[in-house]
Amino acid sequence: MLKDKKVLLFVPGGQGIYGTEIKKKIENQGAFIKVYNERPSSSVIGKIFTRVSKNISDIPFNTYINKIIHENRNIKFDYLLVIRAESFHPSSIKLLRHAFPNAKFILYLWDSINNTDTKKIIPYFDKAFSYDPFDVSNNSLLQYRPTFYLDQYRNITQNNFNNLSDIFFIGTIHSDRYMILQSINKSLFENGMSMYTYMFFPGKIMFYKKYLFDSKFRPKNITEFNFIILDLEQTLHIVSTHRASLDIQHPVQTGLTLRPIEMLGARRKLITTNKNIKNYDFYDENNILIIDRNSPVIDKEFLYTPYNPVKSYIYSKYSLQSWVYDIFS
């Protein structure tokens, strides 16, 4: 399918975890690929500047795009894949179209349209996918494709379930997440269970912003939080030593983010506030516990019952390999 093809990929983090793994899968099919960050900078200041400037002018981002076009001016790409595309303008796509007229343009949204304001760029792509069934049902230009798990999750050693720790949470603190975590921690402690938490802010400026503008966010100490994101190896170690992951989706989010799919790959249980998970083919009440974000209760029996493996064809469907096939087929 991709043998001898040339691919230009824009992905969050550039050649970070996901960019690197997607690149490997595409190269394994015999393709040549160039990878770039889908925004000029991943720093906190860079992200703020990108979001603010996007509503004012397309010049800053298009300067970045023109630089990439110049670097690749002698390459005739067959595909251009943009993941997330938070920073892209219609004019950005037009610049790329003019530079690479023979390329098929593909968009993949792994965030809700409401969160990233990407609705206006969708018509400029030949194909557009979203992880969010709600967005797909409300936009005829979108095709549905859930996210994926990396091979590293599939390769996690299946230790004796009885020897594992209880629950872990790894995630960015936004919306009401902190308050829900506090409520769950209290309940777990009272019922003889425990939870490891790695609460993340992408910089202290974001912590203080939330503290100033969210009256319900009143932590005792800034030391509760982390400002360095975990690398893949650290994350895999935490996953491998716990029975279940806690997933608290953003209140406006309906689709499943990477974490629930990663737990499918790792064969670990999931505790989630996302009721829409019932609509997925891998849903099994033995493996997935849905809780109320306003009154979260975690059943101890659920936590200590062994994981029930899903059917192999369903398990394979959510792999990165299958995702690449669906995106480019």
C-alpha cells in the first residue's frame, strides 16, 4: 500500500513518542517519510502564542509552513497527513497544496472539534477522520476512526494479577479533574484501596493560571503536581505494575482518548467517567467500570477480579498497525 510512497507527517510533538512510532510503521511498509511538529513550538509559551495568534493572523504559523515547504521543495510527496491540526489555517493548507499538488491530504483529529477549533479546515483535506463519534455524526466530511495503542503496550509482561498495585492516574489537570481525583482518593483510602497519581501541568504558568481563574481548584501545595511529562518507559512501568487505570475525560469530550485504548493494548482494567465507552466493541463490564464524575464509587470486587481477554480480531483492530492501514487505505 505504501511501498515506494513519500509521506509528509505533521504530528503533535514532532519526532516524539507518537511521531516516532507512526514513522516506524510507515517506513516498515517501504515508504519514505518526513516528520514535523504540527505546531512551531511545544513549549508552554509557544502553545499560548500559537493559540492567541491563530485568532489574529495566519502569518506566524504560515512562516513555519513555508520553511518546511522550502526544506522539502525537491520532494514529490504522495501523502500529507496532519494529526490534530490545532494550529492550521485554511491558508496553510493552500500553501501546502500549491507546493505538493500531487499529494493526497489526510486529516486525523484526536481531539474534539470544540477543543481545537478545527472545523473550518476540514473541507481542505481529501480525507478527514475523527476519534469522536459525536463530531462524525455532526459533520458529513468526517469518517470515524478510534485512536490506537503502541506496540509497547501489547508487549507489557502479564504479571500475576494478585501481585499488582491497585489503580493509577497519569494525566494533565484540567476542568474538574483535580476535584474528582480528591474525591476518589478519599473514597479509596476509606475502603482499603490505593491510587498512584501523576498530576501534570505543562508549566508552572498553567498551574497559576488555573489557581487564579478556577475558584474550586485549591490544592494544599504545588508539590502535589509535576511539570515534566513522563516518558514512555516510565509510563509503561507504571502500567505494568497496576491493575487498573483511571480515566477522567474532559466534560465536553465524547470520544475515547489514547488512555482507554492503551489499557486495551496493555490488557489492564479501566475505570472511566466516559459513559460512551459502552458503545465500543471491546466494552466488557468485567474489564471496564463506568463511574459518575459527580459521585464516583469504585467497586473493590471489580478491581480484584482478573482481566477478561478480548477477542483477538477486536484487539488487533486498535493497534497502531491497523490505524495506519485504515488511514492510508
